[in-house]
Amino acid sequence: MQYKKVGARYWFSFITAGLVGQIAWAVENNFLNLYVFAAAKSTIYIPIMTATSAIVSTFATILVGVFSDRIGKRKIFISFGYIIWGITIILFAFLMPSNANLTYFPIGLPMVANVGVISGTLIVIMDCIMSFFGSGASDACFNAYVTEKTNEGVRGKVDTILSTLSLVSIILVSLIGGVLIQNSSHHPYWDIFFFVLGGVTIVAGIVCIFLLPSDSISPNKNQSYAQNLIHGFKPSVIKKNPILYIALFGFLVFSIAGQIFMPYLMVYAQQTLGIINEQFTISIGIIIFCSCVLAAIIGQFVDRIGKNRVLIPAVGIAVVGGIIMFCVTSQVGAILGGIVIMCGNLLGIAIFGAKVRDYTPHNEAGLLQGVRMIFVVMFPMVTGPYIGQGVSYIQGKFIQNEFGDWVILPNKYIFLFASIFFALSIPIIIYMIKKEKELSNTKAIVELNVNKKINKK
């Protein structure tokens, strides 16, 4: 396997765009859940928001990914996409009832509505708008850019670093949120929170205009735009790239496991375990820092050891972490379990992601990003949060919010079922490895026969 060194400019572009993109997603995937809970006083909007934004993100990735391939451009979509992404984040500042005196639906329906319902609905809508621009810039074009600028010899390392950025971003966002929100219980500064993080995303987009190299990909106009939209779903393409789709299916099951507990993690820590204020910030910081360091250290050796040799142990770590989280109730126990499950989750995401890149045809990186989104984002985010909410009814605890509604709190069963789904990805991994060996042997036989014919001549 060729080991290709990644240049400093590319590393800087990967980390800059990757980190800020993950900061924006950390706002969406974690703090928006707290925000909508604070605004609507109910967990009902969490799975709705997660599912709808995933569907919008997938369509955005398909549309923008195919279009960027067709015109041979990535840079403009990444740079200006981040700028618009940042603007949409700022707009969330105006959707909290305390920041906007909302009493009626803005479209003028002749009815008085619960202010929490209005605010929750508007946050879900704005999340979909934000997700469209964010996915077009990050999931469609930035992911394709990384695929095109790396090769099989370095992708394990690159994807491990990129996967740790998701947790690094949560540390940064949690620190900002800790100051502005968690430790300001009498008056959480949600508006300043969104202005700061939206501003960072806008600045990153401006930096990318000068940082990213000029586009070097050739426009892909072999088919019509409509044909390109369905390219990744054609039976002929699936048959031609079997391992790619097996890897995506394994990634799908693994990602569902993550979505069973991740959307509820912060609400679980605060509302169920009672870890709040400084304790919450410290706990999240320790979990993320330790899991990132462990994943980054292991990630340095993934390409040399072999992705397949590391993948099953990584999934096993995630399974054990979920079991620990299911069994513990103390802050110390939650920190330990959190480190283990997050480390396994990071490594699994990184290696699955690298395998998908390895088997993505080089000239079809943009075309196939939408397929990746369906397997890795849309299906998991549509199903996982509802599984998490459903299993919380097992020995469920209800609380009454300030609007008089009884709402369910997430409980320990989200981690037990996450472990089950993590484990379900292992048979798929074994099948993928078996299929790789079969294809490798077939190629070796074909090459041997070709060489024999050449020697006879």
C-alpha cells in the first residue's frame, strides 16, 4: 500500500474547514437539542428536528454534490457555503421566547398558540434551512475534497483526525456554552452564543477563499444532471462497487447506534443524572479530551496495522462503553463510560469513513456523497433518535414542564440499545472482510492469467 504524505497546506485546510464545520454541527447536534428543550420545555422536538434536518441534509448533499461534480468546482461551495451557514446559525438567536415576544403563529393563523410550540416549530424549520447550506458545503463538497486529496495509504490517519474534530468541537462549544448558558441559569445568553459561533463559521468561509487550492477536478458531464442524481442508486453501480455498499451498510448500523444516545446525551447528563453547571462542563471536557487523545493515538497506526484489524476491536470498545454507561449512575462512572463509548464511536466512524473513501471511484466522489449521506446520516438520524426516545419509556421518568405538559426524560436504556446496535455491525464487518479477500483473490488470478498470456507471446 502506497503511503502518501499529506502536505501542510492540505492538513491546514482539512483541520480548518473540518473543525469549524464540526463546531457548526456541534451546535446543531448537541446544543440545539438543549436550546429546543429550553424553548419548548419538551423532548418531543428533538427526534423531529433530528429526522427532518437529516432528510434535508441528504437532499442537499445529493443536489450540491452532483452539481459540484458536474461543473468541476468544490472551493466556491465550501467557502460561500460556510459563510451562509454561519448566517443561519446567527438567526437562531431570535427564536427563543425570551428574545422574541411570540404569542401567535407568524403566518397569522386565527388561533392562540402555546409559545413553546411556536418556538419549537420555528427552531425545527430554521434547523432545516441551516442543514441545507451546511450539508452542501461540508457533507457534499468538503468530504469530496478530502477524498480527492488523499489516498488509501493515509485515509485511516486523516479520517481519525477528522473524527476527533467532532469531539474537539464539542469541547470548544461546551466551553462557550458553559460560560454563556450553563453557568448563567438566571439569564442564559443564547443570543450571544449563536452570534459567536455563527461568526466563527463565517470567518472560516472567508479564510477558505484564500486557503483552499484552485479546483483541479474535471467537470463530469458524461450523463445528464438528472441521471447523475440517481447515479449512486443504479443496480449497475452497486454491482460494480460491492464493497463500497457493504461498508456503507455496516456504517449505517453503526451510525444508528450513535444516534440512539448522542442526541440525548447532554439532556441525560443534566436532567437524568443531575450533572449541571461547572460539573457538567468539567465532565464533558474530560470525556471528550480523553476519548479524542486515545482515538488520535490509535489512529496514527490504523493505516500501518490495517483498517480491518482495528475496526472490530473499535466496535467492541463502543459496545463495552455503552454497557458501562447503562450500569453507572455516578458522575465518575459516567465519565469513565463516556470516555470508552466515545473512543470506540470515534474510531468506528473514522475507519468506516476511510473504508468508504477507499472504495469510492475517484472521479465520482461528488456523485456518491449523497448515497453516503443516506446511509450514514439520514437513515440513522431518522431512526436512531426515535429508538432512543422509545426505549426511554422502559422504567421511564416523566417530568411536568412549565406549560403543564408531562414529558419523558432519556434514561440508561439508550446506552444498552446503542450497544446492541454497535454489536450488530460486527457480522457486516466480517462479511465485508470476507468479500474483500474474495475480490482480491479474483484479481490476483486474473493478473496471473494475463501475465501468462504475455509470457507466451
